[in-house]
Amino acid sequence: MFTLQVLQHLLLQESRLVIALAIVSLSLLLLLLFRKVWGLVVMDNLSNAFAILELDVEDDKQHITQTNTNFSTSDKGKQVGRKSNDKAVVKNGKQIQQNTATTSEEYRMPLVWIDLEMTGLDIQEDRILEIACIITDGNLSKQVEGPDLVIHQSKECLDKMGEWCQTHHADSGLTKKVLHSTIDERNAEKQVLDFVKKHAGTRTPLLAGNSVYVDFMFLKKYMPDLASLFSHVLVDVSSIKALCIRWYPRDNKKAPSKQNKHRALDDIRESIRELKYYKENIFKAKSKK
């Protein structure tokens, strides 16, 4: 009886041992299987990650190549531009002066000279008849002539002009040209705007002229995109003249006389010539003692 109990006990212990070993073996098997599966997942993720990195590298290479190509093309364009522009200031596409710059890089502290001929001075009622533009550098040593445009207005609009405007615009031939013009204010604005952007570049130019604040007011009303390019600081030759009359009357008497043609481009040329005189004869450096 004792022997049977011992055998039963041993069998029970052996069964427990077998079960325990089986559990341990199964656990080890599951652990190995899990590690294998996890390893595959990790490796797959790492592989994907490296693939992404490799794609990024390729993208970077393409970007760098494209950027270099763009810079190269741009540089070539600039070189071609310099070669083609070495000779000239242009007037509506024609050369008018040798060794004068036409690229925006060469117009330091640009002055944009604009003159308008209007039906009158009432900003609420009157309209623009003509606009002309010349750009100079800040030293007045280089210049380029831009658009000189007659703007169409109706006969009814012209008939409302005062006596002074009717007389002078008729005598200059402007009235007749206005009636035959096919250019409206919007088109004229775009042409001048493109010209200023081309030659003034990213700099904020100063608007210049005689009593130019009046022209600026008309630009703000009828050509607002063009007006928005300019600084609030105006270079008004009329104001400089007024001071020279008071402070340097003798020198002022020698200033260039006005022809009073009352055409936009002619008026700008006279304004530039007048300011050059003041610069050379009044705004001059003191001699060292």
C-alpha cells in the first residue's frame, strides 16, 4: 500500500514537472516567435525609414541641382542684360544717350520724374490728359526716358475745361491728340508702372517734378497702383526755387528759363535741367581753406 502511494506521488510530481516543462517550453517558443516577428517589424520600419531618408537625399540633390541651374540661368541672363544695356538710355525703346545705365541696379536712390497735363486742378472733377516719365539716379548723372502717353478723354470732358486749359492745350496740339488717342487711364498706368518697376527695382523711389504734389494727388485718384510705389517724400523743384529766390537771389536769376510748352515730357526735361543747375551752383560743397 505504501509503495502504491509512493508511486502515485512520484507520478503526480512527474506530471507536474512535465506540465511545468511544457509551459516553459511553450513560453520560450512564444517568446522566440514574438522576437522574430517583432524583429521583422522593426527591421521593416527601419528599412522604410532609411528609404525615406534616401528619398530625402535624392530630393535634396534635385533641389540643389535645380537651384544651381536657376542661379546659373539667372547669372547668364544678368550677363546678357549687362552686355545689351551697356550703351544706352532709351526713349520709348530707342537709344538717346551713350554710356547711360538702363538696369535697375545702376539707378542709385532713383528719382521718378512724372508730369501730368490735366483738364484742370480740381481733383474731384478734372481728368488726366497726358503722362510722361523720366527716371534719374539720385545724382542726376544718369537718366532713362519712359512712356510719353496721351490719354483719351471725351469731347464733353474737354468742353468743361476752363479758358486757360482750353487755350494752352489747343495751342500745344494736345486737345486734338486726346480726342484721337486710344489709350485709357488704366492702360497708361500699367505702362508707366512697368517702366518704373523695371528701372527702380525694389527700391522706394521719390517722385520728382515741379509742384509735383498736384500730380501726386491725381495719381492717387486715377492711377493708385502707380502712386503706391512712391515714398511720401516728394522732390519738388518749385519749393527749391522758392527758397533760392529768398536765400540766393543772384544765383537764382541765372537759373535756366522755362519754355512753358505745357507738354508733359518737355516740362520734365526743364525740371531736371533746373534741379541740375541748383545742384551745381547752390548745393555745392564748401571749398576747404
